[in-house]
Amino acid sequence: MNRLLVCLALLAATAAFAEDAAPTLGVGTDLVVEQQCLGCHGAGVGEAWANLSSHKVLYDCKVCHTPTAASGKGHASTRACTDCHSSASHPTAATACGTCHDVHGAVNAFLLRATVQRPDGTTVPVHVTKPEGASNDGLVHAGVAGATAGTGLCETCHHDLAHYNADGTGTPHATEYCGTCHSHQDGFAPGSLP
């Protein structure tokens, strides 16, 4: 069931691609290409790539890394996330994608990292395996019975809002997917619609 949700989320995410820059959807990883790449990049990248939340579901390495020479430092170009995805983010900077997302893959849904660094420099664990907003495994956990406050992505940085603060305070509101009202491409601003 989790694999199905991740696949559906990845397919939905392709709708946010820039029309002129989006790669052609594939049917997954070319295993020969994968083995060539993981021969050298196997440790961290291989572990990330093996997760259910991974670009591997739809693409192989060459979609983002075009070989420019034989193996060695700098032998492949790297596309920017914004070549395919909306440049808006939260915090609003195109380079901030890696703050929350592991581009190769993650144990969490939506390519979300297992730990996220807050603006104050502290690092906190994040656990998101469901697309629902307020749930034990969704994007926010504060105020959810049985959930550990502060481990949902949205609440890792929030301290003084009316809803879903990192310390568990604040009142819950809508429980569906947060992106329904807080669009990623609009920096998750309240009331923004996808």
C-alpha cells in the first residue's frame, strides 16, 4: 500500500514539471545504467536510490546526470531541480530543495529526508509515510493522538503559529493532504491553491 501511495505521489508530482523542460516519463530504471553508476556511487546514493520514494520509480540516472566524459571527477553533468520542478519552495530559494528532499530517494514519502536542518541549525528527525496532513505518519503530527509532535515535516520549523507547532501546541485543522491548500509551488503559503 505504501509503494502505491508513493507511486501515486510521484505521478502527481510530475504535473508540477515545467512543460518545456520535463524529461519524458520512463518505466523505471535502466538496470544496466544503474549498475554502472552504482559501481562507484554505491554507498549513500545506492541506499537512497533503493527506497520506495525515489526518482528510480520513473527514471534512470541519465535523466539528471548526462555523462560528459569517461569516469572520474566531474564526468557527468547534473541538472538543477528547477530544470523540471517549480522554482518556488519553502524557504523560497531554488537551492533550498535539498533542505527537505533527498534527490536520489528517501525512506519518507515525497523524497523527504529522514532528518531536516531547521533555520536555527538544529537537526530534527522527520517521519512522513502518508500523504495525509494530520496523521501519525503524515506531514504534521502535532496535536494528533499517539503521534510524536515535531516529527512531521510542516511542524519542524513552526513555533508560533495557530496550528501544528513543533512543541505540540496549536490547534489542528484540516486533516487532508496539506498541499490541497498550501501549494508547494507557492512556498506553502496559507490559502494557496495548487
